[in-house]
Amino acid sequence: MKKAFIFLLLVFLTGTVIIFFWLHKITNNVLIPHSKSSVVSNNTIQQSFNNKTPINILLLGYGGGSHDGAYLTDSMMVIHIDPKAQKVFLISIPRDIWIKIPTDGETSSYWKINAAYTIGMDDQSYPHKKPQFKGADGGGRLAEYVVSQVTGLPIDYFIGMDFTGFKHTIDTLGGVDINEEAAFTDPEYPIDGKETDLCGHQQSEIPALDAKAASTSPELVYPCRYITLHFDAGMQHMDGERALSYVRSRHSLQDGTDFGRAKRQRNLLVAVKQKVISAGVIPNIIPFISSLGDDLKTDLSIDDVKIFIQNASSLSKYQISTLALTDQNFLTDTFSDDGQAILEPKDGLNNWTSVHNWISDEINGIIKPVPPIVQVENGTHLVGLAGLATNRLNNFNIKTLDPKSADSQSYEKTTITVYSPNIDQMILIKIKQEFGITQVQTETNSGDNLNYNILVIVGTDYNQKEGKKVLNE
């Protein structure tokens, strides 16, 4: 059964910390006493602002209620706040990361990282967990611990929200405006409450139908369980239900990966910031708070929140950057021994050294050369020219993607477009020499959906200069 996913949009740094000013009006089920153990940081918000030291908060999104896998945190994001540099980093953590989770004293077993919260909540099934991972805050503590292992950052606090809380948040804000980069269609979006609907079939038919669904597509076998979603490119207004589907969608051909979902989650977080700092939001806060109840969990105290409120004006001016762990940088797609699709670090199982160094360099502004990943496209009618260029780059041990056709076959001159400002200049020189080009184009707004950082469109001049020579050899 397909699991439901949620992006936790908790309006925290982005201005919505104002909401928490009223948390004393909510049931004590929301606020979990803050009792940090030695495995995580014990910074307080006041100390961090006084000393200008970083604050790390883990955002957790889960279905909740009667949803299948109700407390699997299929959306996880670290907010790194740096009062000294006046910067914020949003760090997306993929749900399928394969990592050791301590479940029995000193014993750890490998699980997907999104299981940490639900394991921490379940003291009955895991009675021998370490004390800090038990009780009302056990889920949050365990999620903090494993995310800290991946990122190398000490996690100070967590905030968790379920589907209902998410939709209430967006609707209370009067909806949000999202600028989507590219249109996408999801033909297999699950309808809540229809997960086990027989769609007119008899119970005796289900085993055969399930087998057919596994080999074809579930929406073809059980059409009543799904709807088709479509999002246009460009600016669009979304209410809570629409925003939830926007960040849950994961079956489109155009943007259906978990990394695509993470990008949309970050887009939505930025949109909420813009809405919160606009006029007319505060009058809606009180009805929102009265409806949250158990849909929100956090170990931020009222005093912590008040400190954020006192710094809300300066926080709204912080520069926001996004980081994402993907299979295009430090992760690789593979399978566990029991057949689950998982993500492991490219450095080796449970080796997060490169990830730690990367995140540290990014948040400290340390720029290191980036190795190029080149996409070559054929801008001519000469069949195989892009493949020829790709092979020659491979001879220099330059990483390339499979060659493609360009948007037009009438390019007379070869062009090189660089999408990263930190490309290793020595390798870039080799690429320029190969194509006989002295000047390259640069683009800084490339979007998160590119899996390359250099685009070469070969024109007829490449055939004349280099390609023709090789073809005649």
C-alpha cells in the first residue's frame, strides 16, 4: 500500500514563530518538556542569540491519525539558524536514507531514517531503548539523534506536525502563492480513506488484483483509490488541501522523485515566509491555535518562543539558502538485503564524512571546486555528434550524462553554459579547449531539477574542427 507523505510546513524562522507566542493557550500535549541528554546539544535559544551561536531545529512531517504508517516522518528538514552571519539554511533529509537506529540499549539495527520517530514513540515494542529515547519526547529525541549522525550538526529542538495541522496552518494563513518552475501531472495521487477500497471488486479477487497492480500500475487496477493531479508552471494560489497535494505528490513523470518533492517543500516554506510577513495574518492566529491540538508536537518552550518573538524582526531579514542530499551529490540508490529501495552514502555504508564536510563548508562559506557533470546535446543534423563529444570528454575522465538532442538542430556554433560558480577551473579549461571555445555562458538561476552543472550544445563548428577529424580517422 502506498504511504501518504507530508511536508511539514512549520512557520518558525520564516516569521510564523509569531504563532507560538500563543502556545500557552494549547493543551500540554503540544509542548513536550525540554530535557536534553548528552547525545545532543543543550543550547538554549537565549544563549544562542546572546553568544551568536547556531541553532538547529528538526522539522518532521507525518500523516498522523489513521493514515498508514501514521508516524513515519516522510518529510524531514533541518533549519540551521546562524545569528552571527544572519543566515538560515534549509537542509532536506531524504526519507529513504539507510542508517543505524538504536533500538535496544547499545544495539542498533539498520532502518530507513523515517522510522526513527515512530520507533522512539513506541516504548512497548522497544522496551529496552536508552532512557533518552523513551517517553513523550522519545520520538523527537531519536529522530534528532539519527539526523545528527547524517548531518554532523547537533540538533537542538524538533517540531512535528501531521496532515491536519499542515492544512490548518495553510488555511489560517489564507493560502500561499507558489511559483512552480515546471508543470507536472501525477496520475496516481492517493485519496485519503480510499486506501483499501475494493472499487467494485469482490474480496476473493483481491490477491490476483494485487499481483496485477504490482506488475502494472495500481491506479489501473484500483482507479477509485486515486485521482490525477496537475500543476501548471508559474505563480498559483493554493489552499491547505492543494498545498498538501503539491508537496505529497510523488508519481509524476516530470517531477516524481523524492528529491523533486524535497524541492517543492522548500519552495513552499519560502512561500509561507512571504505570506507570514505580509499584512493581515496576525488576526487569524488565535482561531488557528484553538484548532491545532494534538496535530503539533514540539520541545520548544514558551520561553524559547518568546526569544524568537523578540528577534522576529531581524530573523525575517536573514538570508535563506537551501541544501539537499540527493543521488546527484552524496547518495546512491541501492537495495537493502530484504529488497527495500534505499539511499546510502557514496563513501560507503554509514560513512557520512563527506556529507559532514560539505554541510560544514556550505554553512561556513568555504568554497571548494566542484567537479563538472556535463550534458552534451546535439545542435546539428549530424547523427552521433553529441555522442562523439561525450566520448572524448570521457577520455579526460570528465563525468558526463548520456548525450541528447538539443531543442534545435540549427546551431552553427558550439555553446557552453556553466550553472555552478564553483566549477573546477582546471577541468573547465580542458572542456573549453576540446570545443575550441574561449568564452562560456553562465547561469545562476538553474533550478534544483538539473542533474548536470555544464551544458554543451555542439554546433556544426565542432564537426568541422574536431568531430570531422575523428570521424575520418
